[in-house]
Amino acid sequence: MSAPIDFSLDNFLPYKLVKTAEHVAGGLARLYEEEFGITRPEWRILATLGNRDGVKAKELSAETSLDKVRVSRTLASLESKGYVCRVRDQNDHRAAYLHLTLKGKELYQRIVPRALEWESEMLAGMSAAQYRDLFKALDLLLAKADGVTPSPL
């Protein structure tokens, strides 16, 4: 019989990251759903279009970490709610640029302050240096996970 392996799931980084992400994202998702009637994927797309209006669905998939099917379904939902519209590409009629409608822009403008307020409450008690270090560490981990060597900090 082999010696027992010293392992604790609570001290295993991938588990800790997923657990943290689920708790943080879940809390924020409740805010979007309860106060604004939208889902987490809908918010990701609204937030992306709020910062970069006129992107294609393919770009949304990469930027939001949502697969193409989820992006397609979420866009259909956002269009039916009147938050997003498509404008066909003049040169490639198969492609379309996605834009927030006036209603979508108004929703985005209402959500952002609440999301930032929620984030501020989440980070209460963390110093500016801890915040910077956290983001540096997360950027490093994300780059490593994507197989990219980050530039020196």
C-alpha cells in the first residue's frame, strides 16, 4: 500500500479559483436578475457592447468566454427584449454588427453604477496594494492558462 498523499482540496488553486469565481459571479448575477431582469450571459454581452459597440457575434464569443451557441441564444433574447440590434455588413451579408439600442444603452447606464457599487462592497477592507497584487496575480494566471508568457511587471 502506498503512502497517503498530502492533499487538501481547499488548498488546491484550481478549486479555490473556481469556488471564488462561482461565489462572486453568483452574487453579481443575482443583482442583475433581481434588479434588472437579465441573466449573467446577457450582462456579459451588454457590458461588451457598452464598451465596444458594433462588434460581430464571433468577437463576442471570444470576449465574453461564451460559446457560439450561448452567444446566439443570448443575442436572440437581448433582441427580443429590445436591448440589441443587428446591422448587416454591406460587404458580407452573412455578417452583422451588433449594437445596443437606446433601451440597451439606458439599461447599461443603470447597471454599471450598481455593479461598481457591488464590486466596491466586495473589495471593502482590501488595500489598494492588495487590489493591484490580486489583479497582477490573476492576469499572470490567465496568461499562463492561455499558454502566453506575460510581460514582466
